[in-house]
Amino acid sequence: MKKKIKVGLTGNPNVGKSTVFNQLTGLNQHTGNWPGKTVEKKIGYIEKEDYLIEVVDLPGTYSLTAQSLEELIAREFIVEEKPDILVLVLDASLLERNLYLLSQILELHNNVIIALNMMDILESKKYKLDVKKFEEKLGLPVIPMVASKGKGLNELIEKVIEIYEKDNIQPTKVKYSKLEETIKRIEDLLPDKIQEYPKRWVAVKLLENDPIMIDLCKKNLKDWEKIQKIIEEREDNPIRVATARYEWIKEMLKEVIEKPKKQAILWTDKIDEYVTHPIWGFVIALFIVVTIFYLTFSINNIISIPLENLLDIIGEKISILLTFLPEFLRNLITKGIWQGIATILSFTPLITIFFLFLALLEDTGYLARLAFITDRIMHSLGLHGKSFLPLVISFGCNVPGVMATRTLEDEKDRILLIIIDSFIPCVPRILVASFFLGIFFPQYAFLLLLTLYIISFTSIYISGKLLRKKVLKTSMNPLLMELPIYKIPSPKIVFLYIWDKLKSFFIRAGTVMALLSGLTWILTNIPSGNIENSLFSQIGKLFLPLVYPLGFNWQLTTALLSGFVAKEASLSTLSAIYGQSGNELGNILLRELNPITAYSFVVFQLLYIPCAATAATIYKETNSIKWTVFAVFYSFIYAYIFTFILHHILVFLSSIL
């Protein structure tokens, strides 16, 4: 039986931590969410001789002060899951900044290995680093690496096994010389451990005014008032703690690193003169995004038709193979469940191409620049700067748009974007809108199509402000980010990125979509197999009193219900109800509906939740039934209120004109 070693992989953002993780674990990894959180959790495995090494990729963080969800997750993992070893990835060219996290980690864990990444950048800056002396000063093993090129990975694995077996690291920790007396006084009032946290660490965190630790002690300690008085003796305790850590960092780097008198100008800086320019930067960003958008859907259009034909053939083959089953059960599988699976599979080219470009943007370092350039525009809509790309992608399909919200680090910013992403009109919704507008307003169809985009962005603005203030109750987070250096993308890392996203999407979103499609088929075929007399149409008629103020009949209501499975299904539902399609269906709708009702229907189907695949993806990304249900119902309620007001304004205007 192999010995199992649990390793936590941690580090600041933009130090190449994900690259190290992907290079170490390859395809032998799986992705989920941290329990009760929307932050992604990645676990990978390495088999080496008689050892199975489990590597947990912790969120990138600058400290362990619990000012953010990522910081809280990192420190809870260290304390509660007790990893055998922590591997701290450092950017070799930015040690002064990166070592602050190490100063805090060493107060919780001794077995730390330094993965000194980006040694090539260090050399390009003409820095000189004495690795051996650095090891001696820290009292920790240091492994020089260039993770993007696979250098240092084997040495890191071997060192993990060595430290696991010896377990004898005695690191050099921060000495709070001027604060030691105060720390000791607080320690004397604390139990040996508070929820697995060592009392010295708790004492230091209390002096830093850590909100989680203060709340924990306030609720559980009888001597809290005495501790509070000690803390309040000096207001500058957090500064004194930070100062002691920076003095430790200075001492650790003394005679270790040598910088040239004249700093070398990197090609990254030269490119940024144009890429981050207020005018040229926006022009370049617009060109790149439009190009990605065009290529994504152009390539998808080439691939999607043969893929859809292939899926139809597979569906026919499945039907032939299942001829031994009763007709109802066979149709349920082939026309219901399989159609849901086929719908998800039909997204494969689009999602693959999109994530290829997203991986290239992220791995080259340009994605951070794109957020920087578009931050002002996004803030005017009540959104974070990194919201731009997910919103643009959603014009093609909301599914990859929702998945792209992972680029936002803050949980509430991410949830806000996921909810309002539904207001971006995807291609199927525009197809439905074009059909109705072309029939009822042939001369003004294009202009009215533009009004739908205006309504979309108005809804984003209203919802962004409303949800941020009243539901999420969070202020606008400023875009504070470190721009990573540019680098040539690693094919292996890009492939692993795409594979990870596709695998996760198929497993979770595909399951939900198959179940919903199967359920919808059952409802549309019970009791007689005729949709007009089906349970589905009866449900549509049940909602008729609710949608009657919008001018809808039961046929439109049923079409909206089927549109939840897939927006384009609303047209096929109307075709099934009226027994006609194309121009013949258009002629019937012209007789059945008035132009105001038709436009109201188009607006409603624009604003309510895009489709079941999007809802399934929202659940996958948030890992929360609460937020998934909220997103669905919020979009429905908003669509209803907006359409109600619009419908009656148009009715009033038509009566006086």
C-alpha cells in the first residue's frame, strides 16, 4: 500500500502556482468547489515510487488575514486539514512582496518547501540570487524552478518525499521583539488551542485586528474583556506586526539577492506602453475581443452543422438499438433525454474554442490588461472590470459566458455577474426575436432589434445597481491587480485548462440538462402524445391569468415554458401547436396576435433566464441551489415587471396616436 502525502500548494496571485499544479498533476486532477463556497477547489495526484501525493491547489492570496474569502480558505485548510507539507510558490524576481505570506504561514506550519519559480525572469532582470544562502537563512528547502518549461518539477517532488520522511524542518520565524511582551500577556489568557488554531498565532491575529478571530474569541472566551483592554492599549498594533514581518523579510534577503544599479527594461514594459494606454489600449482590446468573438462563432459555424448531423445519426442509431423497448420509453430516451445530452454536446465546439482563446489570453498575461482597460466602462454598469469578457462571450451563448465569470476573484462580484449575465441576448434569443420582428415589423425589424440591445444594457445597469445594494449588500470593489509578465503560452497548460473546463461542464451541466429534457418530453406527451392536449399545455393555460396582463395567450405561454429548455424550442413548440412552420406559421401569428403583443413577447423571452443549460451552468459555478433559484426567479420577475410596464405604455401610446 502506498504512503499518502497531502500537500497544500499556495502562493500569491501571478506567481505561476497554477502552472506548477498543472505540470505536476497533468490530467490526474479534478475540480470542485470548497464546501459552501463558490471558490474553485482543485485536487491533483502524483504517483512516485511507493508514494501517492495529493496536491491541493489553494486560492492565490497575499496574506492569511481573512480579509477575503480566498485568505480564509487558505488558512482554514492549513489549520483544519493539516497538510503534511506546504509548497509555497514564489516569484523569484519579487521576493520582497512574496515573502510576506511566508512570514504568516510559518506561524502555522513548519514543513514548508519554497518553489522558487520564474528564475528565467530573475536572470532577464540581471538579478543575482544565492539560493544556498537563502536556504540557510530561511531554514527551509528552496527549489529553483521555471515551471512553464518543466524545470525543477522532479526536484520538487523528490524534496516533498524527503521532507515527509524526515519531518525535521526548523524554519527561521518572525520575532516580534517589541511586541513579545504584549503577545505573552494575551497568550496567558488564552487556552492552548482555539478551534485548532495555536494560541500564539491567535494572539498575533488579535493584535492585527483580524475580524474572524476577534469574533471567535468574543463568543468563546470568558476573559475576552481583559484581552480587549490589552489590544486597545495601542492603536498601532497592526502596523507594529507588519513592521516586524517586513524587518524579517529584509533580514532574510540580506546578502542573498543582488540587483543591478540600472534596472533592465523588459519587453513586457515596452508592450504595456501601448496595451495599457488610455486610447490605444482600448483600441487594441476592442480589436482582440472582436477578433475572438468573430473567430469563435465562425469556426463554430463550420463545425456545428456536421456535429449536429452526427448527433442526429447517433440519435437514430440509439432508437434502432432500443426497438425492443415500449414506444413511449424509447421515445423518452431518444427524443427526450438524448436531446438534452445532444444539446449539451452541440455546445462543445463553441465552448472549446472560447476556452482556447481564454486560456491563451490568461497564459500570455493579457487577460489582466483587458480587465484594466475596460474597468471604467464596467464600473459605469455597476460591475467589476473583469466582467467585460464574460459579457461579450454571452452574446454568442450564455453558457460559456457564465463559466467565464471564474476570472473574478471576489465571490459577490462573481455571483452578481452570473445573475445579470442572463440579460445578454444570446444567438438563439436573437433568432426568435428576428422571426417575430420580421413578421410583424418587416420594414423596421433591424431598428427594433437594436432596441432589444438597449433594453439588455438598461437591464444590466438597473440590476447591477439594485442587486449590489439591496441583495448582495456590497460596495463596488476597486480593480486592484498586479499585471503579470507576458509569456509564451504552454501548449500543455492550455490543453489542461480546456480539458478541465469541458470535463466539469459535461459531468454537471449535462446531467441536469438530460433530466430537464426528459421531464419536458414527458409533460408534452402525456396523456395523448398531442402537445395541444398535453399536460405541458395545461400548465401553460394554468399560467394564463398571470401573463394575460402582458397580452399573451396560452400558446405563447406554452412556448415560453418550452423556451426554458432551449430558446429556439419556443418556435418549434408554436409550430407543433399550430401545425405549421416558417411563413405559414408567421401568417397564423399575424392573425392571432397584434404587433404590441408580439413585441412584448420578444422582450419577455429576451429577459427571462436563457435556457436550462444556463441554469445548470449557474448551479455548477455557484454550487448553490439558493443562488441558482434566485437567478432564475429574479430574471423571470424582472422580465415580467419590465414587459408589463412596456406593454401598457405601448398600448396607451397606440390609443392616443
